Amino acid sequence: MSEVERAMGALLALMARLRDPESGCPWDREQTFATIAPYTIEEAYEVADAIEHGDREHLREELGDLLFQVVFHARMAEEHGWFDFSEVANGIREKLVRRHPHLFAGATLAAQDLMRVWEEQKAHERAAARARSSATDTGTVLAGVPRALPALTRAAKLGRRAARVGFDWPDARAVRAKVLEELHEVDDALARAGQPAQRATTPQELAGELGDLLFTVVNWSRHLHIDAEAALRAANDKFERRFARMESLAQARGLELAQLSAEEWDALWNEAKLNAS
């Protein structure tokens, strides 16, 4: 038995011990798929964060935490009689073999054709899944895009799915025009906010217009081949660094942040931009 097999077996045994109905951990025993799912999402983000920061030691640790989430879900599924961890592992191995015919089926593919074949195989798998699903399934092209995804990521994925059947803007310039159109609609909604009650924009209507704007911006990013989620994370980090720099500048000058005027804030911000990328 290899070290990998021993380590994986020990982890699976530990998970079974934690979930033992009589002698297991009370907290682990009471968990469900629904209660664990938020931790799974959180751990995936912590993996991404370690990668972005080039932190190799934390990456090892966070990958372990994420693997434990997979083991946890697989254990609960086994307890329900649905499937076990081996079926999870075999399922993804078989899927990857299907999606790499140039390696495992003797097919010859040029580099530019690999993504096309990957997407075609995914489409076949989704179609087969729909065929196996209940009669209540609508079979929509957009089916199966997880609602738990971050909103920006899900918007881009929905846009890509719709584009596969031809529902898309022709190019990035056309999406930019739509962004401006949606921005004008937000402005119109804001202008109506001061109208008499029967004509005034409701908070729900304003939120809807802002949502339309955000959705269009995400798809503009998609056409520009930019990951909107990653771009926003980078902008968050940049804002955090610059704000911390402003705090340092203010502290060094004996200034109280809450007492600063708009002009003083602008001056500090511009100075921070010069010193914090």
C-alpha cells in the first residue's frame, strides 16, 4: 500500500469515527449537507486565497481542509446509502478520461481543439443527466448552474451557457453599449425616486436595475476575457491596501479619521495611491 493510500484510508477512517452515532463527536454527528455546505464554499475560497498570495504552506493546509469537506460529504452520503468516497473518486476519474480522448481514446487533436472537445463532452454529459432526471426537469440550457456560486461567477457562467446556443452580444463593444443603457436605467430609477408615491421607484425596482447593470458588466468582462470575480477580488485587495496606507498617513500626522473633511480624504487617498499599488 502506498503512502497516499494509507493517508487516504486513515482520513476516511477518522471521518467514520467522528460520525459514529454512539461514540463520535457530538458536533460532527449533528451536521447535515446543508450545515456543512457553507464551510465547503469557505474552504474553497481559502484555497484560492493561499494561491493568490503564493503561500505554499497555507496552500497545503487549506487543500487538506477542502479535502476534508469532500470526505465529510461523502461520509454523509454513504450513511444515507447513496454512494461512498470510492464512487466519488471513480466518478471524477471516469469523467476526466472521457474528456481527454486525445490521451485515452487514441484521438488526435490540435491544441486549439481541446477546449471545444471538452465543452462538447460536458454538453453530452448534461444532456444524459437531463435524460435521467425526473419529468419535472425543464431541460433548459441554463440548468445545473449552481445557485451557491458567487453571484459574479454565476452571472458569467450563465452568460457562457446562453452564448453556446447563440444568445449573446456580438462583441465587447456591443456589451459596453448595453452597460451604458443599463446605467441610464439606473439613473432614471433614481430620478423617479422623488416622484409622488404612485410613480416613485421602489427599493425593489432600484435593486433590480442595479442587478441588471451588474449582470451586464460581468458579461462585458466575459467578452474582454477577464474573470469578473478575480478582478473584483483584486480591486478589494487594492482598496484594502490603500485604505490601510491612508490610516497610516493620518496616524503619523495626528489626524482623526472620523474628523476628516471630504477634501482631506481625497488628499490622503491620492497620496496613498502613489505609495500603495
